[in-house]
Amino acid sequence: MVWHFTRAEYHLLGTHGIIRPDERVELRDGLIVELPVMKPLHQGASRRLANRLPRLLPPGWLLQIADVVGLATSKPEPDAAVLRGTKRPTTTTSLSRRTPAS
């Protein structure tokens, strides 16, 4: 059997200690998925992306690195996301109102 979770249910699992803060998991399309450990090559590619991509983005867009993006049925933590906006939101709640680039 496969269980699907809403974002609210996913948060409750953390609040009640069912998902520990040190567990590397994220919510993808209602499923809780384990995140792989990032290896050195992956880390290097992420650093290069963080250094090079921001200057290529047009005004009104920002690069977010390794942070939560709140979507309707998911709460992924992509290596990078290009979002509309001019500065990073200060809470993950405000991320849900941001729009990922297509």
C-alpha cells in the first residue's frame, strides 16, 4: 500500500517526531521520498551553478540554492530553483507563494 500525504500532514509528521529533523526526506507529489547524500562532484556542480547563474538571470528573478520550494502537493528541496522575485523570502511559508520558473 502507498500512502499519499498533504503538505499539512507532512508537517504534522515532523511536529510529532515521526519524521526527525535530521532525516533527509522531502515530500514529492504526496509521497515522502528519501534524499540521497550529496557527493563531492554534485557539491562542486552546485557551487559552480550558484556562482555563475545569478548574473545571467533577468531582473525580477532569483536563484535559490538547496532550499524548500512549496508547491501544491510537494515540498521539494531542489539543488537549485529559479524563482520570480527580487529577494529571498524569510520563511518557508512565503515560498509557497513564489512561482518556480518553467
